[in-house]
Amino acid sequence: MTKSRFSRRQFLGGLTKAMLATAIAPRVLSSGASAAARPASERINVLSIGTGNQGRDLLSNFLGLPDCQLAGLCDPYGKNRNLAMQKVQAAYGSECKSYVDFEEALAEPSIDAVVIATPDHWHSAMILAAVRAGKAVYCEKPLALSLNQNRAIQNAVRSSGAVFQYGTMQRSMPNIRLAVELVRGGVIGDLKRLDVWAAGSASGGSTAEIPVPPDLDYNLYTGPANMRPCTADRITNKGSWYCSDYALGFIAGWGAHPLDVAIWGMDSDLSGPYELRGSGKFPVSGLYDTATDWDVEIAFADGLPMHFFSRGPASKYVDYRPLDTGDGTTFFGTKGWVSVSRGVIYASNPDWLKIPIPKASEHVVYKPNYYQAFLDSTRYRTSTLTSVDDAVRSDAISHLSNLVIRTGEPIVWDPKTYQIRSPKPLNRLMDLPTRGPWATT
Amino acid sequence: MNLPRLVRPFVYSALFAASCCAPLSGAGSEAPLLRALVLTGDNNHKWKETTPVIVDALKSTGRFSVDVVEDVPGMKPGIFAPYDVIVSNYNTYGSKRAEPVWDEATKTAFLDHIRAGRGLVIVHAGSSFFYDWPEFQALACGTWKDGTNHGKIHDNRVTFTAEKSPVTDGLEPFWIRDEFWQKIKVAPGAKALAEVTPLAEFKGSGQPEQIMFSTEVGGGRGFALFLGHDVAAMSNPAFQSLLQRGTEWAATGKVTIPPASNWPSGQPGAGEVTGATAAPATLEQLIVFIRNYKYAGDRSGLIEGEKLLAHTAGTPEGAKAAAALAALLGDPAVSDDAKEFVCTQLRLIGGEAEVRPLAALLKDPKLAASAVEALEAIPGPAAARALRVASAGSESGLKAQIAQALKRRENPLGLVKPNLSAAFGESPDAGLLLAALRSSDPDKWNAALLAFGSRYSSKTAARLASSLKGLSPETKEAVLRIIADRRETKALPAILSAAAAEGDPAAAAVFIEVLGGIGDASAVPFLLTQLSTSDPKVRDAAVASLERVRGTEATVKIVDTLDLLPPESQPAVLTVLGLRRDPAALTATLAAAKSRDKEIRGAAIRAVGKIAVVSQVAGILAAIEGAPADDLPLWEKSLASAAGAGDRNAGVPAIASALSTAGPEMVPILLTAAGAAGTGDALVLLREKLQSPDEQVRRVALSAMGRALNPVLLDDLQEAVSGDASPVLRKLALRKLSDTLIADEALDPGRALAVLEPSATAASDSDDRRAILAALGRVKSEKALEVVARIEAADPAVAPEASAATANIYKLLKKIPPPKPASPQPNH
């Protein structure tokens, strides 16, 4: 068990500083900002776990922050580790420590924060281990592979007071924030219903077994998932997105983005029971076996309906705006609608989009650099832009939707007791069995 | 269906197209029609009904013109010339008419014509003639011969093999209701294109059977589709497509005809096909699908099956489905990936009944992880027990997984807020815990349980146990289980008095189970009273717990009560005594074995076998004396199990002495026991009896030798193989010889050959030779290869076993087998 270098006393002291900082002048630091780098002793030591495409993308964002000291890279795949190390070398002129096994990396006391961008099946075990080791955690969406894993993460974070930021990153995008301001500020009237959609998983993928690449620790790569024959596509990012061994598929992997926007806009703790029903499609052959399409109707406790579907049905339902992006969230109010995706925003009344939003909004906490915001939270132990509670809320919708389309059964979910009210037998599927010694709940 | 007029000589044109569907492709208008000649006019199937279906199927493509000949024996050399492909729906199987005799000129004309780049198509039984014309049979790909058979007509799913063929290229597996042939005699050089696994419940083989073939011989092509038993089967869109595409390929070597748009990939039943996405609609169909599923195969049935099963979860139907699924787990013909699917489904629908088949998988390195998955989710103590038992003997990775699974079972985390549980302090106060356990707040309730379990003390346990009365049933159960896990004996008196006061049978069952875990002699009276309750579940739980309560004192207490129990309860208690395997119960069980009540006697004899060790062989022999003849088979088992336990030599003198005076009814029993002992002295007894003039005695001696599986006996067995007066016993000896060699871990090749070579000479039929080949496959010697070759040359029927044995021997020798001859072997 190791403790963060930022002790509780520093945390308490820092709290006022943090509050002052946000009250007076919110930090605006973008990647490559010219602010003088802090001395190394004051920088936050970050460990990057999972250095595939997304991991290296995050690395670029963190490497540019003067507050950040990238102190370690961890990946069981040598190819990815080396590509990431080249980025560190380019930024610092020297290499940082390199690890194959995350448990070894987490045992390093100087690490303050971890950034997890592994395949989803690893999230739970790594978050729990990192929280136990006293580290702050930034974890890529989606949250984890089972409802119980999600709840275990939530409990661990809550009871330890650990800093946890969910890696959805869109809450630092101005157009997303604008949509949420329009909803929460009542511009669209009272919220009546939502459309939420995302691209589904792809089908296909090679099933022919290949030798495990010599620079890949396949046992560690597989971790708590089922051990499977190694195939060419299995060990790519597509394999980790679309194989049910490692993920729920894009119903969670991409669904997380528009669902997070929905949750942010709804401003509800979603504590009342809600019902889901619908159908979906799964590939009947090939390596990938997660949902390629889904069409799920959700009725929240306060009578608010959400329609959650994939790109296939979207072309049928979304006739009020261009389908120019992979995902989308539309809020329908009594006065009109606003629909938002990464990079675009549409509204029934285009004038709404010109409404100036005050910098310090009364409705939402907004910080333009999602990664700097995480470092700030780490340093001052303040709440993060996307909390573990919100992560559990949005990811539950993906898990339950997936369960609905897999079993064909309508489901009533009770977030308060964290149980499926009906059909009760499905509670047996709340958790996911895991392989090996890693604790995932 | 109107039959068209006959066109002389012997051929009529089939003019069905007008009455049938429009051509599927426009090929007919551009390319010249291919000309097909259908042979029929005799067949042990309803050729008058099926021929029009074949003709229709071909003509409907717009690719063929079709003529039909009904007088096959009368065909003359000139008849073949106009045709691109000959289709046989003809045979003489079981017919009063003789097999057609084509003169040499007609035969030559047929072969020359086909070999000039044309084709022969066989439909179902269309090759059951011209058996002695190898060139014809080679083009026919296969025929009903040498043990071909079939089960009853049923729905099944046909899959395509890995063989590349334009006929099957791009096609999905399909369902058809048909008669499925098994062990078709395949002609050399034919490629199998499709297979099906006929279901055992329809008297099918349960093995993959090849049912569609193609071949290319000397420039000619052959295509054989053994599906299509009747009009209904032939109406299946997949059958029609395969017939059309196969016939086009036979005629031209290419395929342009598209498959049917209503391809029956899901729903079984010819004629009621609903489309490509249809899937198993019943449990039976799902089972068929799972049986056929392999890694990377078509998953459609599994995806639909998951819904089918989810819908039954928690209902009696779900339990039925779980049992049917679990039955697949022990079937070696079902793929590992299919079994994995079954395990995943049992997570949702499995119950106590599925624990045993799942636990059996825990020893299989490929499936253990999946079995743990399922066991983790199945509620009840049996699953947890199976996991704990498996954990003890498993390798570290699996052990860790089981530990995680057990942890999640006991504390389905996420539901407990650790900070709440911390509120109970380092040594939680029983009063506070009780208050929280009575609370309606689930978080508090969980937290209290977690605090009790994780900061456990005997004192608190005793206190909670004495306050069980006011708690809800699930709280009672949770508290009791925590106490039971700690093997807390201090709480025993309190638990016993609470159990005695319990009125609810479901709660009583929990008490009974917990008492089994922590109870001692003091729990025996309570548990015995539970045997007379009417609820079978409670009775079963009581029996299980009586088996588990600790100590010889408990055994003695059970024994003391035995006579006081009502007769109908006694067999269960005797069974319990057997399971306890405590020698303290031997006298009582031996006494009960003399009871007048047949049930009691049976249970007692079985118990004796479980408890007894060799030192008590003499005691058992005494008890057998005077036993009713009906009981002898039971005694035989008990004596054998005693003789085979512990120091196995110790019982042999008693057996030997009993044998010297035994009457005919006792000899088999004693010999079986000698076989179970299996030691040198015991085997001497068997050897002697193998020389007995009494065939029955020799038979028992041989069977017992088979039980010993001791290589010492090889020469005796060999002698019996070659010399026993009874042909039946010679065969039996050969089986035992083969079994002994196969079981011999340190097989001596020289010695094995010394007994196998003469056995091969003595072998009387193919089955004998198969047994020899099975053993030969384990003999690491060049000479063994020669012996295999000799056996195969003498009996071609054992060719598959011979080639398996050859492959094994090469493997043992670490040599690469020579390549197979490239040209097809002549048929004779």
C-alpha cells in the first residue's frame, strides 16, 4: 500500500487554493501552453497504462501540460510501449520508466496519478488496484465490463475519497457545453424526451489462430478475460472494441459519449427505477460478436423517455438534423429541441445557438482542458469534471440495454438497490466471471 | 403433376417448365440450355413422385432442358450423345428386376461420353446399382454399401466442409427434414462437401456424417447429393439449390445458378421455411444447433437461443432447458466452444441439478474456467461446495479464479458500502449488528453482515445465534452461513435450539445444512427427526448433513438409533452410514444386511461395501453365507470394493480359502473380488480358474482379469485368445488383452507384439481386428507397422482403424509417415 505524495494536509490546505483558483480565474491551459513548467518536484507524476492508439493520444495531451511529469509507461505489448516511448523521448529528450505489468508500476510510490487506456476488460482491476495504492485515476470510457464491477469501482472511489475522472472528455467541448446550458437553463423549455445514438460494433474479424507476437505478453493482455486463441484482429484496437471477451461493444464504447452528454444535460441522479425494452443485432460469424445494432426504449422514473439506438435505426428516427456524425444526443423540450455531437450542434431555433454563455456558468462546471482539469483535481483533491457516479449512471444504461437485446426481455432496473427488479433471474448476470488472480470487484 | 409423353427410343422430354416457376436467371436466353438426362423407372424410393420434382428443380433455373429415361436396362450406346449431364434417380436396390446389364459398347460409350468433360449426378439412392463397375462407382462418389445405414427422418442442420467447391461457395449451413445416411461407402478420390450429425434420439449415429460429394475422374465430373429421401425433403430450397448447382457444375465445371433466396438457414422443416434470419424456435432445435456449433462457426442459433433460454429463466421450463443443456457437457462430440456457450447459459438458468455436470468440467483445462463461471452464478451450497472441492486440487491460475468467484458469491460486492460497515467498529457489537440486521435499509443490512463476517468473533457469533428467532428468513440464512463457514462450534447449542423451534421448512433446510457443517454428535437427534418430515428437500438435506456431522461419536449415535427408526427411514440412514465410511458402523450394517426387509438389506449391503476395508473381507464372506440369491449381485459389489481398498493383499487369503470350498454361485463373486484386489496372489487365483472346464467360470475369470488390467496377465489372455474352446470367450479374451495393453503405461513393445501377432492370426472378424489395431496403435515399433499393414490387407473393412493405428505408431516413433499414394486405389 502506498500513499500519494500529496498528503491529506496538503489536500486540506490546497482546497482553499483550489477554490480561490476557480473563483478568481479559472485556469486555462491548453496543450503546448507557454506557462513556465513547474519544477519537477511539484509536477504530478503520471503513469500511463495502455499505450495503444487511444493511450498515445492521451499521452500527447498530457505531455504538453506543464503540470504533468510523465513518469512511466505500462503495456504488455512491446510495439505499443515503444511507440509511446518515442513520444516521451520527443517531449522530454529522455525516456521514462517502462513496465509490462501494471501491478509493478503501481507499486512505485512516486506515481501520483494513472491514466488508464487499456481494453475495457482491464478497467475494473486496474482502477481498484490504483485506488488501493492511493493514486488518482483517469480512466477511459466505458467504465467496466459488468454492473457489479461498476458498483465496486464506485464504492472504492467513494470510500477512499480517491480522485477519479471518467475519460469521456466531451464535457470540455464548447458546443456540448452550449447544448447542456440550453437544456439546463430552460431555453428549450421543460425536458420531454431524449434521442441518443452511437455507431454500433463492426462485424467480421479474423478467427484463424496466429502465433502470439514475441513482444506481446498475451497472458497479461488477456488478463481477467477469457483466454482465447490469438488471431490477427484480436490483438488490435478493433478486437478490443468488438469482442465480447474484452468489451460490451460500441453500445458502451461509443454509446458512452452521447449518454454522458445526456446525463450531463438531464441533471438527474437517476435514482428512481427505470424500464428498458428493445431489440438488437449481433454478428452471426467472424471474430467480433458484440451488438452491431440496437434500438432500446427507456422510461425513466419521472416519466422521461429516452430512445437509445445505433446508427442503423438512426437513419430512420433522426429526420430533424443531418446525420453527419457517428453519435448524437438530442434533447426535446416543450419549446423545441437541441441536438449535439462532437463538433456540431443543431437546434429547432437556430437563434438559440447564438445565446452568449457566461464564462462562469451557474449551471455547469466547465473547464476547456479536460486533462489539465484532471491534474488540478489530483493536486487539490477537488471533484472531477465527470465523476464516478456519472460514469456509473451512463454506463449502466449501456449494460442494461445490452442485456435487454441479448435476452430479448424487458428489464426494470432499480438504481437505488442496484438490482434488476424484473425479471429477477437476470440478477445472476450482474457480474462477470473473471480469470486469474486479479480482483475485478 | 402431369407426366409428359414418352419419346422413343426410351427417352421422353420433360415439359414441366410451363407449369412451374419462371426461370430464376436470364442465362437461358443467352447461353444455350444445358441438356440433362434423368435416369429413373426403378428405385426403392418413390421415383414416380420424386422424378418430376428433380426435373422441375432443374428446369426452373432456365439453365437446363431435361429428358427422362425410364428403361435404363434398355439403354443403347447412342443415347448419351446429346447430353451434358446424366442424373440418376434410379436404382435396383431390393428390386425384383435384375441389375441392368449394359453391354460393353454401352458402358464404353457412357464412360467416353462423361470423360469428355461431362458429368454424372447421383440423387439420394441413385447409385445403388452397378456395384461391380468400379469406373461408374468412382464417378458416383459413393453408395449404400458395407454398413451404410440411417436413423429416422428428422430435422437437422447440414454444414459445409472446408473443401472448396463452386457448388458450395458462399453458402450458409441449412436445415432440412430428411433421412440422413450414415457411413456411406465413399469412392476413392471423392471430396466430401457437406456433413450432418444425425441425432441419437432419432437413432442417428451422433457423429458427423458426410452426405454430399464431388469428384473428377479422367476428365469427367461426378456430383452426389445423398439428401432427398422423398418429395418433402426434395422441396427444401437448399436441396433444390444444391441439386441445381451441383448439376450445373457436373455439366460444365462452373456454377452460375444463384442459391435460393429463401435459404433455410434457421427454421427447420421443409416447405415452411421463413427466411434467412429464422433460428431455433424450440429447445430441441437449439440443442441441435449447439451440438453442431464449432469455433468461428455460424452463431445465429446461439444468439436466438440465448433469448429462448432467458425467457425460461426462473421457470420449470428453464430447469428443463438447463438439464438438457447440461447433458451436452459430458458429450465428447460437442465442441469446447459449444460447451462454453452452455456454461454461459447455465449462469442464468442452471440450478443445483447442473452442479454435478459442471463440476465434472473443472478437471478439463480448456473448460474449467467456463465451469467456474457457471458455478459462481448458481445459487445454493452445492455449487459453492463444488468450487471449494475443485480449488483444492487445481493449478494456481484456476485456484485464483475460484477464489475470486467464491468471494463474489459470498459478498456480491458493490452492494456493500465499506464506510457503512466501518461504522460498526473493530469488534462489532452484537446489539448494533442485530439492529442493523432488522433494518429495512439494504445498505445497512449488507454492511452489518460484512462487518460481522470480516471482523468475526466467536462471542458475537454465539450472541447472534441465540437471537436468530426474530430475524427474517434471509437474514437467518446469511448469519448461519457466516457461522458455518467459520466452523463455529460455540454457536452450536444456540443453533440447535433455534433449529428445533423453526417452523418454516425452507428455513429448516438451512439449519439442517449448517448443522451438517458444524454439527457433532449433539446434532444427530435433531437431524434424525428431520428424516420423517414430508418435504423431500428437507429429508435430502438431513441425509446430506448426517453424512457430514463430525466424529465417531456421531456415527455411534446414528447406529444406536438405527433400530428405533421406522423401517422406511432406515435405508436412508444406512446409506448415510456407508457414506461416512466410519468402521464403527460396520457391525451394525452387517447385522442390517440380514434384515427381513429387502430395502434395508440392499442399503446395508451397499453400506458394507463402502465402509469395509480388506481386513473385513472375512466378515463379509461370513455374512454372504446364507444370503438370499437376490442379494448376491449387491454382495459381489461390496466384496469387490472391500477387496480393492487399502492393503489389497490382506483379503486375498480369505478369498482363496473361500474359493476352495465355494459353490457355483459364489465362484463369480469371489473371482470378481480377486480381480478387484488385483495383487499377485489374487491373479494366481484367476489364472487357475481360467483353466476351469466350466465356461461360466472361465468367463468370470476373464472379466475379473479385465478389471485387474495387469500386464502380468498378458500371456494368459493370449493363451485364451488362441486356445479357449468357446469362440465367445476367445473374443472376450481378445478385448481384455487389448484393454490391458491400452491401459499399460509402460508398454513393452516386444512383449505387446508377442501377444498381438498371434492374436491377429486368431481374430475371427473385423471387430476383433479393430480391438487389436487399437492396441497396436500404442506399440512403438517398426514391426507394429507391418502387423497393421497385414491386418488391413486381410480385411479392408478395418482400413480407417488401421490408418489411425499407423498414424499413432509413426507419432510414437517420431517419424513422418510416407505420403499416401496419389492415384486412387482400384476398388478391387
